[in-house]
Amino acid sequence: MNLSRRAFLASLSAAVIPSALGTGGDSRKIAMRIDMKGFGGAGEADIKAVLRSAAGEIWKHCPNTRFEQPGFAIYHNDKFPITHFERSDDGWIVIGLCLDGPYWARFAYQFAHEFCHSLADHTNDWRRLWHNPGHANHWLEESFCETASLFSLRAMAKTWETQPPYVNWKDYSKALASYAKEWLDDPKHQLPAGKTFIEWFRESEPEMRKNSTIRDKNGVVAAQLLPLFEAEPRGWETVTTLNLCKRIEARPLADHFAEWMANTRPELQPFVKKITVVFGMG
């Protein structure tokens, strides 16, 4: 991209008619605008329908969470999906997606991942949040985001059976479910034969602390976390306090968990406890 970072973010401030996402009153609506350059044959209205659906499957379980208005500015990134920590000049959360056609399962997968980053980095007291992807426990947020992708795909598949964005998209529910199943069935996202998750995690954590985006390892973690979120989807709201913590880059995971627990509302602390148990720290 030839624009400077500041000029690029400023360019995303151009007036675009927003679309609503979410349920409830106006405070629960999230505006969305899309720079369509680079998305190939995908139509703007269709993209918005998929993104609203993907985020909505998580957002509806976060009644006490708010985004500072106005909303999301979506653009095409030709390298990788990304949620920017720096907002656009007019305050929009900036998300890049790496797609160039009407691949709706991939759109859902990528945006659910980035929406989870937005929960962790841009909600409620977001100015207090630690926006440093280099700290040693950032792999946990990345793993939650992979979990979010699977959660949304599987939830969308059920929703679209009866309430698709368009009537003629009903049969696409099978493709959404299939995409999630193929991901979960991929050996890269499964534990090695004969090894427990705790054993695998103790071996893998040092590497993940150095590199938070080893996707195969994030995937193994996500496969362990998915059943917890599907059983108790209100747990998504705990992600909003994940980064309300002391800015200590090499902090032990147990200390991060303790602060996360302390910053989480009492009624959601049992869910955080379940997460810690997964990692052998309950």
C-alpha cells in the first residue's frame, strides 16, 4: 500500500452510509462501511449480510458490552486479515479482510476472528486496554479469535437453516457447517495421538509465548475451547476484560489469568475458571 499509515487511516474516514449490526436499541447497533476495492466479484450488500451474521452470533451474547460509536471500516488487505489498534481519523475500528470473491464461509471465518479481536481491544474501557501483540500471553487472544471463527460458522449454519440473510441462501448453511468441520478435522488442529492437551500445552507454550500466531497451535487450543463457548456462549463477554492487565511483557500465564479473573464481573468469573482448568491451572 503506497499511502502512509496516517493517510491510509484518514482515507477510511470518507462518508459512507452505514448498515446496522446487532440487536436491541440504538446503543447495540454497530455501523459498518466497506471500501469495495479489491474484493473481486463479491457484492457490497452481500458482504455486509455475511459480516453482520458472523459478528451477530457472538454479539448477541454480549449484552453488557459496548463499542464506542460509530463502528467498523472494512477494507481489502492483500496480505492477511487484520484488526488495527489505531482507529481511523473519525474513530472507526479498522479491519482488513483478505478475500477476492464471494467466498462466504471464508468471509465469516475471517470477520468472526477479527470481531473477537475487536471485543478484546476496542470495547468498553478500550483506552485502558493493552494494545501490544508482542506480550508473551497474546497467543491466548489469538486462540480465542480462532475459536470465535468456528463458533460463528457453526452457529450461522444453524441460523441459516431457517433465517438466512436471503431466502435463496438457505442451502448455504451446509457449506458453513462443512467449512467448520473440515477445519476441525484437519490433523494440524488435533492433538498428537496418545497425548493429552495438558501435555501438549506444556510442550507448546514456550514457543507460543515467543510467537502468538502459530496458527496450527492456535487451532489446537481453539478446538479445546470451542465446547466451552458453545455450552455457555455468554462467556464471549469475558474476552472484553482479557487485556485489562498490567503491562508486563513476560508475565506468567497464571498471573495473567488471575488479573483477568479479577477484572471480570462476578457472574462470569466461573467461566474464566473453566478456561484456566483447560490449561491445568484451575
